[in-house]
Amino acid sequence: MKGYRKYFGKKILWFVITLIVAVILNFILPRLMPADPVAAITGKMAQGMTDATAVKEIYERYEKEFGTNKPMIEQFWIFVKNMFKGDLGTSFSQYPRKVSDIISSAIGWTIALQLPAIIVGWLLGNILGALAAYVRKFFDKVLLPLSLFLSNVPAFGMAVVLLVVFAVNLKVAPISGGYAFDMIPNLSWKFIASVIEHYQLPFWSIVLISIGGQAIGMRSMSIYELNADYVKYARFLGIKDRKIVGYVFRNAMLPQVTGLALSIGTMIGGALVAEIIFSYPGLGSTMYAAVTAADYPLISATTLIITFMVLVVTFLLDIVYGFIDPRVKAAQLD
């Protein structure tokens, strides 16, 4: 038990240190961009004005409101203090909307798209990889190479192919959006049907490119485990093959679980390409718009969410591994 406390203590310490560094970088890096978003807002608000003094006053007013006239260190402490209050600031590009409102309206779309797609791709890839390693035949000679080919197509390429084939040529799916443009979000069956219809292409574009990587990883680990000494010894003892295979695939799944956890942690960043191609109203598209508009508060918030999700998932994974992986348990006893 003492060894476990030491193990978990180290993990917690590194989690806190990494989180602090991540918050600092998420604040500083967007502000190193050469663009001046306050000038962009001033330009919109001062359209048609010829009085330079009035334009300057507008610029100074917004500079004061966003705090960009203060030293960087002071801006950082204000950012941290507001972050603990749940206030992520006001968006430059969508002024006067609050960043927290923008993120809350977009993150649900991203999770609804990415989480099922990641899990389905992970399950299909691992099942295919396990069958390719154990059964071989059709799974190893045909399905695995096909899935590998699909997974090596760039994300934007897969999205464009599906868009052209099913939306433009066959006209069996909508071209863009999360729902019909003439509809207002509600809980009616008509709106839900429209959401499901618009959901198909971005969903399958993510699933298809994730199957191959999972399959090849599972196949390699399964073949390695099937040829391990404990498997040969178990077969020599006459243990049923079904029971042996259960242990084999359990051991082979450990790296795959890590991959699943990291995929879930980075799902917002991974949604970027699919959401842009299909104009899906998720957080990936929001982040892309924030970067192009040099919207510091929105960039910081979206990247901070991605960083925090990755850290939390990795931390939880380390904790789970501490209990389920025999090698970690053995290391605590040394």
C-alpha cells in the first residue's frame, strides 16, 4: 500500500505541474500572434467615421475593456483569477458574446459527433485486428489491407470524398451544417431527424480513418501475445484454447485502451477537419474561426479544454493501470 501511495503521489504531482505549465502556455502563445484584434473590432465599430480622435477613443475603450493595455503578467493573473470563477473572457471575433457561452453552445455538438465515432472506430478496428491475428484468412488478406488503405487517406481527403460521392453526386446526404438551415434547434422529431441526417457523413469520415490504425495495432499485439511462452505452456498443459485466447486478447488490449483514452482526450482537436469540411457547428470549427480571427480568449479557452482533457484522461489511465497492470503492481513491491 505504501508503494501505491508513492506511485499515485508522483502522478498527482506531475499532473499539477503539467497543468500549471499548460495554463501558462495557453495564455502566452496566442498573444504572441502579430495580429491586433482590438484594432479589428475598432475598425468594425468605426466604419464611416472620419474623426481620428473619436476612432482613437473607441480603440482605447476596447483596449481597456479587454485589458490589452495592461502588462502581460497582470493580464495573466486576471486570466487565472477569472478562470477559477468560470469566466473565460469576452470573445474578440464574436463581441460581445462571452467565451463560455460560445463553448457551451458548441461543445455538445463535438462530443455527440466525436465520442461515438471514436468508440465505434475503436471497437471495429480492434475486432478486425483480433480476427486478423487469430482467424487470418479473409480478415487478414482482404479486410485488413482495405481498412489500412482507408485509414491512410488524409482526414480532409476522406471527408471530401464522402462529401462529393454521397452529397454532391448521389444526393443522399446533406452537404453541410448540423441541421437544416431553415430550422431552429428544438426537441421535435423533425429537427432530430434533420440532425441525424446531417450527422452521417462527418461521423463515418472519422470512423473510416480510425479503423485501420486500431486494427494493425491490435493485430500486432495479438500475434505477439499468441506466440508468447505462457501461451505455449498453457496449450502444453491442455488448457482450453478459448480460455487462453481470453488472456491473450486481454493483454493485447492494454495499449489499445491507452490509444482509446488519448483519442477521447484529443477529440476536440481531432474534430477540426471534419467540422470545417462539413460546416458542422462544433468546437473544432469554433477553434478554427478563433485562430483565423486572432481571438485570444477563445483560442486560450479551446486549447485549454483540449489540454485539460488530455491530462485528465492520461492521469486516470495511469491510476487504472496501477490496479490492472501486473507489471505496475510488481514495481511497487520492489
